[in-house]
Amino acid sequence: MTAYYHLDDIIGNSPMMKQVKSLARIYAASESTILITGESGTGKEMLAQAIHNMSSRRQGPFIAINCSAVSESLLESELFGYTGGSFTGARREGREGLFEAANGGTLFLDEIGDMPYDLQNYLLRVLQERCIRRLGSHQAIPIDVRIIAATNKNLEQAVQEHHFRLDLYYRLAVLLIHVPPLRQRSTDIAVVAQALLQRFNTQYGRHHELGQDVIDYFQTLPWPGNVRQLANTLERLSLVVSRKTITLPDLAWVMPNPPVIPDKRDRDRNLKDMTYEYIEKMYQEGKSISEIAKELNISRSTIYRMRQKYQNKKGNL
């Protein structure tokens, strides 16, 4: 029921992250609902906690629930509570739900895109009426809760596919923040990696530092698991490496087929090959050129040029 993270805990000085932090400061002064979008591992809950800690509700509770981790039958009672004897296994005295527990504070609904469709109607009603009804009760209980929701899904597409209610989407998406994936802000990778390693040095009593070859290689990776994947990699390195400086060969402990980067030209060539393979993978998954360009933060003409170049290269083999 406590928000531990503050905006200073979110590492990154790239233009994208500066915009995210700027929006967070602005939105923290508001009482409107916030929708945070971004891939898994980008730190959406950290941002939600930081916003809570900058808001007028910072003295109130911060309560989080992962909507995809609770079954549909239990999620309703978790959110809205229940009266005694309202279902088999219910406590005799009943139980308050998370909306009541978060009164005066913030309720963070993580993975909101996975909320069952039928339950979305109940949530919409709460957002409209600002009161809840426990399961098995007709009594309306007023609530004073700020909602911050997060998702790694495209809710607009989910609306079109009738998996998410349009009216609920517009109730949630009053204030929008998109947290970019790590691959789109590669200039942040070095500072994020060093900050994480320092945290693990403190945790495990180590004195590691990252060699420049490791930092250079990290900046070429797509990091599909984003900051969470980078943190897991560094935690493993901090445990298994005995020398002070972590170098490229040490990645053999934590990564299959660790790379050898002899010089910058080879590194740039490997990065181009890797980027092309990632583009082709997204293209095969059905993403449009515009969607791929937006995700990689490059122009459509660059993608067309890369695909044409590599297709011609394959045709000449």
C-alpha cells in the first residue's frame, strides 16, 4: 500500500524519457485518470508510483493489482469487495475491495487490457458514478480514488476487435503517457546499465564496473524484455564475475553464444544486420511499414531502403 519509487529513480536522459518525465510532472497535479502504455519491462508501475508520490494524494495509499494475474471470478471481488455469504468460501464478515482500500489514494490497474470484457462494464460504472457496490449488496459506497491504468497492448486495436469497450477506453485514456522501449532510446542504455550495476554492487557487496566493450555491445541489442531484461542480465553478471571489470567474454556466463566485437566497423555491420532481421520479423508478424518505423524510431524510407538492399544482396548469392 506504499509507493516506493520517485521520478529520480527512473533513469534516462534521452529526449523520449525527458518527455515522459515532463508529462508525469504535469499529470501529477491533476486528478484525471491516466493510461500508461508501453512494452513489458519498461517500468510502467515505477512511473505510476512516481506520479502518485508527486500528487496531492501522496499521503494516501497506493494499491496495485495485475488484472491478468487474477481469475475473472476473483477479480470482481478483489476490486469491489463482497458481503458475508455472497458466494461459497466468502468470509462471514465480508471484505472490502481494493477500491475501498485505496480511498484517498491511487489504484493502479496493471495490464488493464486483459480485464475480462464483462467486468469492464462494472469498472466503467465505478468511473462514472464514483461509488462501488460490494458483491451481494445493493448499498452504494462513495469512493475517492485516482485511477492509473497501464497496458502493454494496443487498446485501440482491442476495441476494434471487440475485446475492449470503447467507452471504457475513453474513460481511461484521459491523460496518456507512452513509455518507450529500451531499443528506441539506446543512448540511455549505458547510464541505465551502470545505475543497475551499482544497485547490485550495493546489494551483493561487490565493486564491479562495466567495460566499454560490454556497454558498446549492450547498445546493439534489441532488449525485448527492456529494462527488466537488462537488470536480470546485470544481476547474473554481478554474481558470477569475480574480477572488478566485467568484459565481453564474461557474457558467456549469462548469454548463449556471446559476441566478439573486434572493431567498430564490424560492430556497426552487425547492428545493421540485426536491425534488418528485426524489421523482417515484425513484417512477417503483420506489422505495417509505418508501425515498424514508429517502433524503431526511423523513417519509412530507411526501412524500404534496407529491405531493398538486403533483398538484392540475397538475390545475388
